[in-house]
Amino acid sequence: MTGLLSLSGLIDRLNTLIGKFTMWLILATTLISAGNAIVRKAFDMSSNGLLEIQWYLFAAVFMLGAGYGFLKNSHVRIDFISSRLTDRTRNWIDVGGILLVLFPLCFLLISLSWPAFTNAFNNGEMSQNAGGLIRWPVYILVPVGFGLLMLQGISELIKRIAFLRGIIADPIGGDAAKSDDQIAAERLEAELAERLAVEKVTPKAGA
């Protein structure tokens, strides 16, 4: 199991690296979009290539960041149900979901999208818009994205089984079950409550 946990850690680091890279793609998309809008309004000029690169990058953020989202537990959960379950039950549900839903879905979509990529790559498929871009870079995002998601599914499966065997702590318990935004919001709320408590007990000047 130690070797599998090492593999899980390696996958986690890979998806963390790619996930942080996608954050820069969001910035690039924003800058390109703003620049394109400024040029269009100020100089009455536009470029289909710039318009298409925006949705290429937008697609890359979602496809390449899917595995990172799974790692950070930012996918949708039915909290009012899962919060009533035991830790072991939640992890068993995750094991079933990964094996019966996630893996078949990823395999199916990779199988269906790979021929579309190879066909576009071999034929040099281009956008039908004047000045548009080649298509294969956006096609390959689908199999690569679902491949990364499947890899993260392997990592999460290893962690769930390790927990059920009593080797590691609950991977979806406590802060691990919360997204980064939820944790940050709770920290801000705690800091605000602490500040208000200090102000209440601190005597006012001249009192």
C-alpha cells in the first residue's frame, strides 16, 4: 500500500502543478479578451484568431483543471445528505462512484474524442472562420483532460481504500471535505468574530 500511496502523491502533485498553470490561463484569457475589445472599439478592428483563442483557453481551464478540482474536493456534493453519513459510508460511496461512474465515463469520452483529435491533426483541420486557428489543439484537450481526471480518480481511490483499511486519515473529512474558498471564508469569519470579541472587552477611551 505504501507504493500505491506514493503513486497517489505523485498524481496529486501533477494535477496540482497543472491546476496552478490553468490559473494563469484565466489571466491570459482575461487579457486577450480585454485587449480584443479595446482594439475593436478604439480602432474598429477585430481578429477571429483572437476570438477563438479566448474559447480555446477557456476550454483548457475547464478540461485541464478537472483533475485539480477533484483533488481539491471542489466538485458538487449533496452536503445535507453526506453530512449525515459516517466517514466510512462516505468513502465507500466515493469508491463506488469512482469505479462505476467516473472510470467508465472517462474511458468512454477518451475513446470517443481521440479519433476526432487524430483526424483533425492528420488533416490539418482549420477553423471555417477567416483568420481562424487550427482545430487539433482544442480537440486534444478532451482526451487529455479526461485522462488527468481519470488519473486523479486513481489517486482518490487509493486514498479512500487506505482510509478504509485504517492506514491514513479520512481524505474527505474535516478541511479535506471543504473547498479552498470555504476554508478561506471560515478563516475570515473566525478572524472577524475574534476582532469583534476583542473590541467588546476593550474599554473605550474616557470610560
